[in-house]
Amino acid sequence: MTIILIILITAVLSGIVTLFFSNEMLVGLYDVVFNPGTTLAMITGVEFFSLLMPVSYGFGISLIILKFLKKAFDIYVLWTDGDPDADPFLLLTNFVRAVGTALIFQWLYQIFVDICRDVTDQIMSAISQGTSPTIEWVNAITSMGIVPAIAGLIFLICYLILLFSFMARGIEMMVMKIGVPLACVGLLDNDKGVFRAYINQFVKAFITTIVQIMLVKIGLSLMLNATMLSSQNIMWGIACMMAAMSMPKILREFLVPTGGDGHFGNTVFQTVHIASLAKSVFTK
């Protein structure tokens, strides 16, 4: 019976490794989450999000200009909004801030992603060299007995849950990133309007995902190396995966609850909620 179970688990592990594990996926896990357009372009040949970003920039900056002109007219001509005795330079400063933020956000976003990627790669290099999720790893872990084989299956199931969560998160992050130029319209208000709530949710989702990816990649480095496979590595590898799934629960007060809470679409929900707030952008 034990031999039959090991054979079945070996077949399942081999199928999962062959279908879902690739060096490109493991190395490019950050791209899957933070630059999914590039990953999709490799599959479909079309970079969907790069086609939408110019539209978002153009529409967002147009709204910023229109709202700037409207506020200036209401304050200094109609005297129906704000203090007509206020220094016009303050309104101009808010206008420059809104346009500047919309234009440089993409650049700053990529810098933060690259920094986190480099830190994670250094951690992985210190833990292990030559991590290779191959059939050799499957043979190595199943040859250790039924318990390590089951542990390996649990590990891969946790990984797949997180992987699909990351893929969904990547789409959500792209949608939110496309909406940043529109949210920058709120910077024309003294209280930053919708921009404050929007960027707050964006940063929370970003930090949550960074923590999860780091834990996942550390777990992969510990687990998926047939040359250094041991009971200690197996336990710590699974522990890292479980931590990646449960960490958002621990940081619920500070970060957006994500994969560990089962709400893969939480960020999209927040985006829709924030979009409803945008209706008041021109009413202020």
C-alpha cells in the first residue's frame, strides 16, 4: 500500500513540476505580479497594459488640467469655491504636484520593484545555489519515504495556491497602476481628495505582496534543491509557504488581507470602492 501511494504521489508531483514549474516562472515571479503585461506578452504577443497606459495618462492629465481651470475660475472669478484672497501660487503648486506625480509614478514604481527583487535574489543566493525544480527533485524526495513525499505534495499545493493568487494580484496591480493618473486629480485639493485613499490602498497591496513573494522564494530555495534536500529543509520550506499564506492575517491592521485570507479579489474590491469616491472629484 505504501509503495502504491508513493507511486501515485510521484506521478502527481512529476505532473505539477512539469506543468507549473519553470526557471522562467521562478526567476520572473516579480514580473508575474508587478509586470504581468510583459509575461502575457510572451504568451500572446500583445502587451495589453502598455496600450492602456497612454490612454490613462492622456485622460488623467486632461482631467487635471480641466479641474485646475475649473477651480481657478470658481475661486478667483465666481468666488464660489475656496478663498479668493488665497495665494494663486498654492493652486499652481498643487497642479504641478498632480502632473508630476502622474508622470513619474511609473518610474518610481519600477525602482521599488527592482530594489525588492535584488534583495530577494541576494537572500536566495545566500541560502542556496542552483535551485532546480526538476524530476530529479521529485525522485529525491519520494525516495526518502511516504512522509517526505506527502510533505512535498503539501508544499507544491501551497505553492500553486500562492502562484494563482500572485497571477490574479498582478492583474489587480496593473489595473490600480493604470488608475493612478486619474487618482492624481485629487492632488489639486488641499486634502488630496481621492488620491490619498487610492495610493494608501496601492501601497498596502504592494507591501503585502512583496512580503509574500520573499517568503515564497525563500521557501523555494530551501525546498527545491535535490542536492541539499533534508528533513530540516522540508520543514522550513513548508513553514515559509505557510507563513506566506498567513502573514497578511498577522498584519491585518497594516496590510491588505490577501491570499492567506482567501480573498484574492480584495484589491479589486478596494479599487471599485475607490472608483466610486472619484465621483466627487469635480464636486469639490
